[in-house]
Amino acid sequence: MSSKSFRLSLNSAYWAICIAVCFIVTNFVSGVLVSPNSLTHEVQIRDVGASLALPIIGAFSYIILPFVIGLGHKEILENGKNCGLSFSQSSSLANKVKNIPCSVLVVSVLTGFIIMFSYLYSEQLFYVDSLSFEDNLRRFPLVLQAWWMWTGVILAIAVILRNTKTIDKFIVEYLTVELFRSQHKYPFANTVFWNALFFSIGISLVPLLWIGGEPQFKDFLLAMTVLLILINLTFYPLIRIKQIKTNTFETLKAANQYEWHVSQMTPQVSFEKLTPHERDLILSDAQSLNQTPPKRWANFFHLSIRVSILIAIPFFTWQVFKLVNMSLFLVQL
């Protein structure tokens, strides 16, 4: 591992939990995390939600990273073995997932600070004139916690982006033939599902920001922006695999029909590496896939269940938070 890179292990997840607990305890001791009532200032009500949400969402961002990295590393090793790569070749690609350049962390810290500063400045939350100096001083730890949270979120996006690029390179260079030998299964599908599940749970935590108060439009907008970015990065490998399978079949079908040289048609996908036997294999496998619609329906049903779970988790938790907020409003009255 290069001195200019680092790895995220389970120890980093444990540290994230410890830091989050320390933040929550600090918020409670300082008096920021209190039960709101009808006399509580509007900003202080927002601080109650933030004093829980910032540590929890931040910790969750750091906790999932070792698992996301581990899943990508494992899938590359397994698919490398299936398509005939040596262990050293597979490990070389897989280690690109595990070894994170220090520059990624620096960019995450700076970007997290910019987002934190821009949000608090636009909302005028750095110093609230209607609160006393002591009350504003108690709120200062929330600024550091917001920075910590956004650094974790940006770091998660950066890690997923690097993983997606590495997986895409692996798919294009080594999995062209293996995609058809795998029949109806998609390589990396398991990793995609678990990553999406992590993000679904993460989005479920956003309503913590609004405990005791009204949902904020900027919070919702930022959450949806992060969700769209993560969804695109997460599902890109499956879209890429589908695209390669379709293009490969159509290209080889045309090449066989008109006796064209495949490498001259699509050199960017390295089809010149395919032997005549491998081309015949792709054509026969693709034709057999088209002749088995019941299997495709079974896969569609399986996929629908997984997608339904991913959608149901945030929907259910947001409804629970809505009920909690309604009960808090009744208490305040």
C-alpha cells in the first residue's frame, strides 16, 4: 500500500461510533439536546434535531464505508477467478478499491467544509441575534458536527465513485465473454443491492433533523441530491453490463452475417481479444437467453422484491418520524 493512500477498516467504524456518542453526550450536557416546548426558540427546536441527526448520519456514513469497500473487493476477486484471471491480476484490481488516495480524504474534508459553511451561512445559523451569547456558544459544537457529517457523506460518494470506475474497467477488459457464460445472473448485482440498501437506510435517517419541528426544504433538497448521485453511481455497473451484453451480441451477429472484422467495428471494447469459439459462445448463449422468457420473468420478480424493499424502508421510517413529530407537537400544546 502506498504511503499516499489509506484503508478504511472495521476499526474506523468503531471510532465513528465512539465519536458520535461523544457528540451526542456533549450536546446533552451543553443543553442543546433538550425536550422542546411552546417557549423554545425556533432555532433551538432545529438544534434538537441536529444534535441527534448530525452525529448519527455522520457515523453511519463512516460505518458503511468498510462494508462497501469490502463488498467491491470480494466481488472483483470472485469474478476475476471465474473469468480465468490469475490471483495477482485480480488482487491488483481489487486493491484499487481498498487503497484510497489521501487526496480523496483532503477533497472530502474541504468539500464538506464548503457545504457546511454555505448551508449555515445561507440559513443564518452561525450566530442567531435573537439568542443570547451563551446560547450561541452552546450551539458551536453543532458546527463541527455538521462539518464532520458532510465530510463523511462526501467521502462515501468519492469512494463509491472510485469503486464504480474500477468495476467498470474490470467489466470492459475482462468480463465480455463471462457476462454470457453467467446466464441470467449479473456480476456485481449482490454488491449493488447491498450498497443500495445502505443508502436507503441512510436516507431513512434524514427526518431526525426535523424532530420537534417542521421539515426544511433545503434539507430535503440536499438529501434528494445526494440520493440521486448515489443511485446513479450504485446502479451504473448493472446498466453498463446490460449495455455491453447488447452491443457485443449485435456486433458479433453483424460480423458473422456480413463477415466483417470485429476489431475494426468496435475497437474500444477490445473485441479483437475474442476467439472464434468465444464469438460462437456469445451468440449461442444470447440466443438461448432470448428463448427462456419464464426465467427472465423470475428474475424480474426477484428484482422487484429487492427494489420494493429499498423503497419501503425510507417510506416506512419517514412515516414513523411523522407520527413522532405529531406526538411532540401535542406535548408542546
